[in-house]
Amino acid sequence: MCFIFGQKDPVQKRIILDPGHGGLDFGAIGIYGLKEKDVVLQVALEIIRLNARSKNPMDIYLTRYSDTLISLSDRTKLASVLTSDLFISLHCNDAGNQSARGIEVFTGNNDSRFLAPSIWFAYRLQKDFKRQLGFESRGVKFANFQVLREVIDLCPVMLLELGFLSNADESSYLIEKENIERIALII
């Protein structure tokens, strides 16, 4: 049908989700003993589940599918090997100040042809979290994190901090399965 109307078949974009930490690296441990590595893996697996049920599933890969520790360099190599179109690293924040709250989105701070689309996508994610879930926005920020630095020349990349595990309200929110699904739908 596309050939008849002179249109090309749509090219499916390849997305890599990187649930941070894993294995012996718990990441942040928040109130109620909630571990960052578990929260971000649940979100990533929920995205995979929702994608599989979609009419037009996307081509999504995870850097880890279970509670295993994958090196940062191996996570970023996957973006190169799979020639990804988008790379999102998932994390949760932690602070000594228990009233700290909100979503932060980071992108690389080095010059790249993918910097502008990374910034655009980061602002879009931040806006959607605020509008659809009421999350406080801590802004789009620039950093030299290894996953950002090593992927920014390959595709748009961002690191998403899904709230503070040290904050009682946000930690309680991240415990609930239906909230994990809400977050996954936005991403």
C-alpha cells in the first residue's frame, strides 16, 4: 500500500533504555528500603510490557533485563552496536535534605550533532512529567556523566532522575505498581 501511494515504509526507531545500577550496586537506598536499582528496572520492564501490547510496538532494548551489574562502558557500547536512535538512562535521586523532590533530566554537555535533539527530548520529558503526573520539575541540566559523554556522538541521549527516594512522598509514589505504569507510559 505504501508503494502504491509513493510513500516509503516508516523506519522503526531503535530505543535503548538503561535501568541504572544493578547487582551489588544498589544505587540510592531510600525511605522504606526502596532501592534505586529495583525501581528503575521495574519502570524499564513495564515499558517493555506496555510496548509489547501496543498496536505499533517500538524496537526497544534494555541494557539489563534482571538484577545484574553491567559496566558503564558495556551499557554505552550497546548504543553503538545496535545503532540506536535514542538512549535513556533511568535513575532515582537521593539527598540528605528529605524535602528535596522532583524530576531532573540530564543531557551531555559536549558539542555534538545530537545535542539539540537531546535537549528537545529532555524538555519534552520534563514537561510531560509535570503536566501528566504533577511532578515538580528540577529542570533540564547538562552533565559529563559517562553514559551521556559516550553516547552523545551516537544518538540523542538523556539521563532521567525519576524523583527522590529520600523524599517520603516520592518514595511512597514509586512503591505503587500503578504509578510505575504511569511513569512508563510517559517515557
